[in-house]
Amino acid sequence: MTDPDILISEVGPRDGLQNIQSIMPTTEKKRWIHAQAMAGVREIEVGSFVPAKLMPQLADTAELVAYCKQIEGLTIAALIPNYRGAVDAVASGVHKMSIPLSVSETHSQRNLNKTHTQMLDEIKSIADMVKSLPSHQQPHFEVGLSTAFGCSIEGAISEDKVLRLAERAMEAGCDEVGLSDTTGYGNPAQVKRLVRSIKQVVGDKSLTGVHLHNTYGLGLANALAALEEGITTIDSSLGGLGGCPAAPGASGNIVTEDLVFMLEAMGLSTGISLPLLLEVRGILSDALPNESLYGFTPNAGLPKGFRGI
Ligand code: ZN
């Protein structure tokens, strides 16, 4: 299996499911994740290690991680809200865990009940805990700089603040920072500018991924802008499920089907079979009949003569 040019990280089972009313049964989640891995998706964020009473939709995260270990070649990712979540994530055996560090301090307090200083202390404790593990048990630890392009509570976010937090998160000992447009307020010029300036501060290897939302229809344009600045991992969600509970008005992630179509049409390999990926959508529409699914490619079908895998 050769490495694709671009790694698509599917976040639907976490970002998508945490923001809809319906609760997807665990067996259906397993079918979804398995089918998507069989379509060639190499990394899937399967859930979040939050208390089940806060987020019953994701209460089966540890069970999903255990199930996914049987899927060869799949990188299993999970979100963690705090140190306690990190301990649970490590115990489950995830390969990658990420904690959101909201650049908007108001959002951070509302979402995770912590100031920036408290969050950075938490990140340092987690990083120290990870480093104390035997190397084969250490998950990759990422800090996602959320609301980096604007916040639905605070409004505009200063780019200097994003840079400073990126630097401090790296100093606290995480492996990498990610850039996250939680609200979908970002535009391509802003994406280019921020990716470039964060890389200058933390180094090329410490920023490889972006997490984008399609609130204003700019998701794919923003993804392209990020690619042009050397980003190689892009989060997306099948059918565009997703949003953010603490950012009212934010709709779903960029649509995995459309992102794969754009990249493959441009000649960039994703390792994903688009015909197989389009079939996976049926699992979602059957299991979540009351939820909207988005995307152009699924409706239009593949163009005549399309060459993918
Ligand atoms: Zn998101």
C-alpha cells in the first residue's frame, strides 16, 4: 500500500454524530467505519472520550476503538476534552488523539470550562503522561487550534493570538498543532496566510493538517488554499455531517465525497475509491433517516470517463 499524496481524515463519526439529534446504533457505526476503511480511507476519528452523560451519541467510543483495531492499516483517532479523556484514550489504544484549544477564550470557557492558561497546563500534563509511556504505546498527540478563523461568540480572532497559542502548545509538549475552522468563517486568503505564518513559528513538520467547515460554502476553496501551502492532511465528514454545539449556526464539515472528487480529479492520490465511498453513504442514510446529508458528487454521479481508483 503506497502512501497517498493527501491523507483524508474522516471525522464524521465524531464531529458529525455529536451534532445531530439522532443517536446512531453502535453496530451501524461499525458498518460505516468498516465500509469507509474498505473504500480506502486511512484515518478515522471514531469518537470522543467525553463523559457519556454529556454526549450520549459518543458513549461507545472505547468499544469502537477496540473494534477498529481489527481493521488493518487504519489509523484510529479520537478527540479528548481533558487529561481524564487522554487517560481513557490511551487505555483504549488509540493511535492519535487531539484536544481542542479554542483560540477564542470565551469559546474555550463555554465549551470546556477552561481558560487558555488552564488548557495549556492540561496539555502539558497530557504530553508528560504520553512521554512517560513505552514508545509503542504512545499515541500521536495533536492540539487543534479551534475557532482560529473567527468565533460565533467573540467574532474576529487575532492572527497573532493564533500564532502565540500555536507556539505555547508546542512548548507544552504536543507533537503537532492542527488548524481548525470550527465556525467555517475562514476564507482562502486567510487560510494561506495563517498556515504560512504558523509554519514559520512552529516549523513545517508541526502543522500538517486542517479541519474545515462549509458554513459559507468555502470549504473546498479553503482546502485548496491549505494544500497550496503544503498541508497534507484534511479532515472531512461523509455527507457533510457535523457542526459545533458551542458555535451556534455552524453547519457541517466539508463533504468527504466532494473533497475526494476534487483531489482525484486534480491528479492527487487519496488512496480512496470514489465508487466505493459513494456506496458508504447508503449506510448513513439508512441509519439516520431524519438527518440531512450534503454533497454535490453523490447527486451528480461521477463524470463520464472519470479516472480514479
Ligand atoms: Zn469541527
